[in-house]
Amino acid sequence: MPVRMARSAKKHSSDCPVAHGTDTFGDRWTLLVLRDMILHGKRRYGDFLESEEKIATNILADRLCHLENEGLIEKARDPDNRRSYIYTLTRKGLDLTPVILEIIRWSGRYKSMNKRRRDLIHRIETDRAALIADIYRREGVPQS
């Protein structure tokens, strides 16, 4: 995988938290990579390429580099294949779990969903704390 430079973080003249959030994680592909990591436990470059949205390789490389530069993920050599990497969520990245869950819940109100996704929305609405705890536990990070 070639080394790519991440897009630089945009600087706003205001201290608006919404502007900061959208600069950090607010585009479609960044949110989908975070979704794949948070909900589906994806860790390898090839795993992200298999997502149903079919992200282009150059965009994926850019978003992974951006997420790493923002401190939301970490990259380490894959011990089983030293030519590839494993990406893991940092606490800062995991702390976006409620944001991703809320986007899913909101979308469920306005978009028809299959049974698996409706079940996830039901769990978000009825057992949110346990779902978040399960995600943190799977990542091996104590919940704060």
C-alpha cells in the first residue's frame, strides 16, 4: 500500500464545536470507516474495501491517514503479514460510538431498514448503554 499524505485538518476562524466535529469526522467516507470499525470490528484495509458502499482505494487510504492524524485510530503492522497494517480505534475514536449510534437511530426514523438494522435500532433505543459497553469491551478499552 503506497504511503499517502492525509488531507490537512481545516482551521476555522471560530471555535464552533460543530465546525470542529465536521472537520474531524464529518464526511461520508470517514463516518463509514468509523461505522465499520465501531459496529463491525473491521481492522484491515481489505475489510474496509468489502463494505457495501465500495469505497475507492485512494479515498480509503486518505481517510485512514486522516483518522490517524486526528488521533481517532492507530495503525500497527499486522503480525501475521508484515506488509500490511491493522487499524484500531483509540479512546478518542471509540468516544464517537454514541454519535454513530444516534445517526443510525435518526436514519431509522426516516428510511426503511432491513430486519438486522431494525434490530440494531431497537437495541440502540432499549439497551444503548449495554451496546456501548459491549463495543468498548470488544476493543479492550475500559469505558469512561
